[in-house]
Amino acid sequence: MRDLKHLIYFENLLQEANNDLVKQAKADGKRAIGYTCYFMPEVLLDLPGCFSVRLRAPRCTSPDIATYYMSARVCHYARSLMERALEGGFNFLDAQMATETCTATCRFQEHLEQKHIDSVKDMRIIDNDDFFCSFSDVPFKNNQIAYEHFAEQLRVHVLDELNKHFGIDVSDEAIRQAVEQHNEVCRLINEIGDYRKLDNPTITGYEFHVIQLVSLVCPKYLILPYLRETAEELKTREPDLKKEFRCKVVLAGSENDDPDFTKLVESCGARVVCDRYCYGAVESRQPIELKEGEDPVFTIAKHYLVTSNCPRFMPQDEMRARKQRIAELAKEYHADGVIIASNKFCEYWSYERVIDTVILKRDFGLPVCSIEKEYINSASGQLRTRFQAFVESVEIKQIQEGK
Amino acid sequence: MDIKKALKDFWYGKPHTAEEGGRRLGDLHEDKTHLYKHREWRGFKDTMYYFYMIWLYNYIFMVKDVMVMGGLVNFAKGVWRYRWVGQTYLPVLHWFDRGLEGMRGEAMKASAWHYRAMVSTTIRQFQRMFAADTRLHGGKQNDLYKHTIAHNETVWGGVFYPWDGEIQNVPLEMIPYFVTCHVNSHTVLNYIDAVQSIGLPGDPCPMCQAESGIFVLDDVPDYAPAVVTCNEACDASVSTSTLQDWFFDKPLFSLPMPMIFDDPLVKKYCMREIEELWKFVEQQYGIPFSWEKLVKKLEQQNELQRFEWEKWEVAGKSDYYPINGVAQALYRIYQTQYGDWEIWHVTDKKVRKILEKCVSKKINSFPQTRHRVIAWSCAPLYYSNWCTWAYNCWGLNVIINMDSLMFDMTIRTDSYEHTLEDMAQYHMWAPMRRMAVGGMRHMFELWEYMEKFNCDMVAMYDQLQCKGVQGLHGLFEDEFRDRNIHAFWVPHALPDSRTVSRAEIRRLINDYMTTVMHEEPLDPSLLDFDDSMTW
């Protein structure tokens, strides 16, 4: 296939958290608001006057100082973020909108927080006088009580704080404006992503991963023109005559902001057609429907709880529906199998991966490749062998089924 | 032979320290199994007391309790069917011996009463499980089954007070996993291996692994029609519920609790979820919520808390506290987590008498104390009696521990709103949540409690697979240095004795005491011994 015009530019934007577009937005006088988890509604951080940056620590392979603070037995992602923060890589942040949604990232964000208490020192990791960190509680359930609670949390710990510290307009009108912009990003990403549903997709999993990531880490108003142009370009992009892959897979699992991981999977003969993992588009690029007369904050709170497939949800129906959801995605994207990848030390996904590996195969007949990986993929040789074997097994299955 | 000394040793027991001739407790045991070569001579009075009032008394009650609380037939069936009870029932008195080694006088008596209460409550729970278990009764759902509710061990039993006498709550894992690994550390290893055999990596919290493994091996009685789960204490607990649901397949209510709970809005949310739980119980069992029962039980629980505060007062302000570190920790966590029960009141009454005697007669039960220690974070379950060893060997007296301090409150019963508010608070201050996995500021309440209990040293538990505590490791190091506090780390993996052995824990403490503190052991025979095969 012909190279996408902006792919290299996008790749470059992913090399640093404080990338060119972030710098440009800061120069425009906008406030940079960091977050780590899908449960922190990015749309509220993209209100006029500020922009969201989902934190990553690209190329962080040796988080030594963070390991002193958080030990070697905590998720590499959280430690890498901590290391990057200690290196000064997040000093551009004006605020961190924190969630306690997993222990490791919660602890990372607590280190950023200036607590002003006698019992523990403030580290002032983010060297920015304006910086503050605010925590919101995210419910573990999807019910009316949870929606109301979460909406209140967002009002008090996100909107009020943004208004108090930076004078951000948090009126319903401003929120609607942000939702509109958010929905355009979603529409474009979905349009781009839908090409993965074709029999011979005109976009690779790697390319999509890169595009999805830039939409998370760059100011929306600055990345939108590039997304529009890419969507336009894809309308006429021709696939290779001969398929470059031997099977299609859904990539599901824990935090994954490393496009090279997707590239590794694809280099083994699989095409990643769906990205159901943290930082993926399945959850985060569903448009938010605001109805007239409805409280936009409540609608947003509900949207983020309803659309999430995080293994953090505890109710029985949710636990069971998550498996169904992956099976449905495999069907929708015409995938031949599922790769479930969990980051080492991620407790949620360690268990979820075990159960998915059994259930998806047993109840839905889906071939599953179950792997554990690091945040930055250094064990590529071992993983390559696993993926190659999985692709072969899917092919054999197809031959046996006469496909 | 010095007849006078021999007679003195016979009557009072040998003195503690090496300088005084020493009792050399390390020589009492066989290598590896740590079985007694001969029992400890504590002096005439204490040896007789130990034999009759601890050893024999508890054996008798272990039979009597079984007979009264469910019968011998159910017990025999349970022992035959479930590995965890069969492997742990007989070593119970060895568990007493480990925790009470070297104790004399009032400390021995008061600590033993705590143990007795825990044994009784344990028997009551597993006998209820067996009596209601469909597996032991040909698949039949008997009346006991229909009036029992199962829940994660980390759900505070107090949320079921409104059905006192009508529905019995029995935690799913408290006996099969938690209690058993204190008594026999080998039992739980099998469950950890089982869950890893289906693909779970070795790094999630081993407590949760063990709790899941029991289900993988189908070693949980089927004793209740509904289940209540909880995300306490951590991410792995949430995930454990997912796995349990998969195996159990019963109506399930998940009771969430926040990690950072200093926000009044969060408390409001928690209150509403407790009410949802009550609705769930009413729906599942068809028995209405009783406010009167709730109030009655809460007031009884408050009585227990008030006595605990009195105990803390003595522990913090004097040398006359007669309860050793392990008895204090285990009894308190058992009592507060399980909730009000008659045996706690009976025990507290006996302990109060001993406590009052110690205070009025100025009896120092731990006369060889060199350092008053506070133990912080989660303790090693397979070596909860390390503090008994530490006192005997080094004079490190663990005055108080984190597990005891979490539920530092009574619950108001003057109005529904106040009660619910306090219950939410209590629920949110659950074990490990407040001071291990919870918000950072609570982890560092350590300094405050150190002062309150007049401690000069910290035993910092280092649960290697607890992401909540590991995530703050460096800050603790920094604070210890900045505050010039003597602290030694106790690495462990909760129930899994293979990760860090008991001998390794002792070695690390020995190293700290010799290289940092430059101290000599009180009893050198305890410095190094092999107990790798013991229960």
C-alpha cells in the first residue's frame, strides 16, 4: 500500500509527551492537563482553554529512580511514567486529573500530588508552579447510583478545579462545544478504523495504532486537520493485491501505547483489525450523545462508565458481558482469533487474561493467544515465536475447517 | 550441681537472657520439623497453667465446640472432603505453642485467651459451612443453607447485622485460606499452585491467588444461595471475584469501596451501596431488614471497641500491657473483620481482669523489652509469630501493628443517617485498605501511631506482591532516613512461605540488630535454626 502522508509526522509526535503540537498549544496559552486512564473523561479536559494529554513514556526502558520509589514489582507502565516525570518530561503539565482506577497508576499520581501534610514530604516532581493534581473516585459498577456519584466527582474534582485554578469556562455551553470536537475526532477515527473491517484492509493495525495514539496525546484542535486529511486519503487508498497477512486478530488486553508491539504482531503474519485494550479506540472513540435538556456532565459520566470494558467492573453481568463483547468484536471485524496481552504486574488483566483464554475458546470457539508483556516490548524474540506459532495454528484450523 | 539454682529454675523457669544462664529456647526443637524435643518448662505454676488451661482446655473445647456447633458427623464429612480442614485441625495446638513460646505469667494467659476465641469462632464458621453444605448432604439445600450468606472475607460481617439470628454470614475464604495458613503454612501452597496452573502469573497478590486456587480445586463448600463480593483490598481482589463468580455461578452482589476515602462525597456513595446490599439480601432471602437488630449488634460491637481503646491506653502509656504482638494482631483483625460475636465479649472479660491486675500490681509482662516496636503494613501470614521470636531473641516487643489500628472507631446508633454514615466509614477503613493499599496519607499515619504507642522502632512489612505498598517503598525509605527512625524491613509474600522463608526473615532481622543496632541477642540459641518443614 502507498504510505500514508502523515504517518512519519504522527510517529514523530509519539516520541515525546511534550511533542510539537503540545508545545504549540502551550504557546497558544492553553493549559495542558494530563491523565492516565480512560475513566478520566478526556472530553472534559478539552474544554476551551485547555487540552488533554494522555500520559505515555515512550522509549523508557530503564526506570531506575522510579524503581527506587515504587520497587521493581510494580507495573512497568506506572514506573515508566514516574521515571519520565522525575526526568522532567512532564513539566509542561499544568494539572494532572488523577483517578485511582488501578493501584499502580494511583500510586504514581499520588507521588505527583502536593499534599502539604506533615507526615510525608512533597516531592515537587512536576517543576511547574501552577501544577496541581486532583483525584476523582471512579465507581466499580454501572448503575444509577454510580452515574450520579461519578458525575458529582467530575463536577467537584475536575470542573471546579479547572475553573478555580485556571478560570476555565465549565458551563454547559463550553462542555457541549468540547463534546462536539470530541465527537468529530471519534467520527474520523472510526471512519479510519472501519477500513480494518474490509476483507483486505486498507490500513494496517500499526498505522491505526499510531493514529489513535496521536488523537489521545495531542491537542484535539491541532491534530484534527491531520486526521481529516488522513481520512480523506484513505478513501482512495488501494490495498496490496496480495494480502500481506495470513490471519486477522483482535488485540485485547491491558495498557498498550506501544505501536511497535502491534508492528511486531503484524510482522508475524497477523493483521490487527481491532484494538480492545487501554488506549485503544473501541472504547475511547465512541461518540457522546448529548440530548437537549440533559445534564451534560451526567451524560458524560454515564458514557464513560457504560462504554468501558475494563476488568475493574465487579458486578456479575459486567464480568460476563466482557467476554461476549470480545467475541462480538471478533465477529464484527472478521477476526480469526484473539490475542490477549497483559502487562506484567497488571493484576486486573492477569486474571482477566486467564479467564478470557479459557472462555473465548470454550464458549465462543475463538483461538486465543495469551501473553504477558512489558510496557516497552523488549522480549521481542520470545513474543515473535509465540505469535508465529499462533498464526500457524489459526491457519491449520482454517485448513481443517476447509476455508 | 547448684541445687538452689535448680530449684529456682524448677519453680520460676530458667531466666531469659544468656547472661543469667539462659533458657535457650532454640534447643527445645527438632531440626527442620521444629517439633518439640520436650515441652518448654516455664516454671511450675506457668507450666501447669499452660498444660491444663491452655493445652488440655483447648483440646477439650476443640472437641466440645465441634459437637455443639454442628456435630461430629458433619465435621467428619468435612474433614474427609476438604483438604484445608483436615490438614489444619490437629496442628492447632502447635500454633498456640509457636505464638506463646517463652511467654510467662499474665502475658501467657491473656494471649492464650485470644487464641482460644479465634479457635472457637473458626470452628463455628466451618461447622456452619459443613452443616449447610449441599455437597455433604447429597445435593440437598437444607434449611441452614437457605439461611446462610457467603461473602468475601474482606466484607465486614457487620453489614449483615440486620439479619442477626436469621441469616448467618460466613466468609468464603476466612477459614479455608486465611486461618489455615496461620496454623499450617503448607496447606495454602497447593491452592496457589492450582491457580497458577491455569495460567495466572506468579506476581499478583498471593492472598488473592490462594483465594482463587481454592475455587480452582473445587475446595469450597456450597453452603449459601447468594454471594457478596468486594474490591477490598486491591485490584487482585476484584479479579478474584471474577474468577470466583465463574466457578460459583450464584446470585452475586458486589460491594465496592473506594481507595481514597477522605472525600465526603465518596462516603455518600458508599452509604448508598450498603443500602443496595441490604435490598439484595432482602430480595434473595425474603427476610426484612431489622433496624433494632442492627442497633443492638452495633452497640455490642462498640463495647468491644471501647475495651480495645482501654487496651491501647495501657499499651501506649505503660509497660504493663500483657498481650503479645501476635495475639494482639490476629485477635483484633479477626474480631473487627468478622464483627460482633459472643465469644469476643467472653474473652474481653477475662482479658480485662488480667489487664487490670497487671496495671494495679504494676506487672511488666515483657521485662526484657529493649525496643518498643510498631509493625506496619500487612504481616506475613505464615510467620505471624515472628514477633514472639523477635522478643525472645532480641527483646523487640511489638506493641501494636497496623492491622489492629484500622478500625479505630465506634459506630453511632442515634439515627439511621449517622449509623449508615459510620458504617460506610468502617467499611472503607477495611483491612489493608486504609493503611496499605489506600490513600498515601493513611500509609503515613505511622508516625502518629508511633508516638501514641511510644514506639522507638518500626518493623516495616514488605509484602513483595502488594502493589499498594510497593508503590510507596522509596518514600518510606526517605522518611525513615529524614526522621532518623530505626526501621527494618520484613519481606514476605503473605501466605506463600516459599518466596521468603521464615529463616530468611529472621536472618534479615538478625543482620539489622547486629550491624545497625550493634546489639547482642538475649537468647543466642534462637539466632539460627532450621524450621523449614514445620507447620
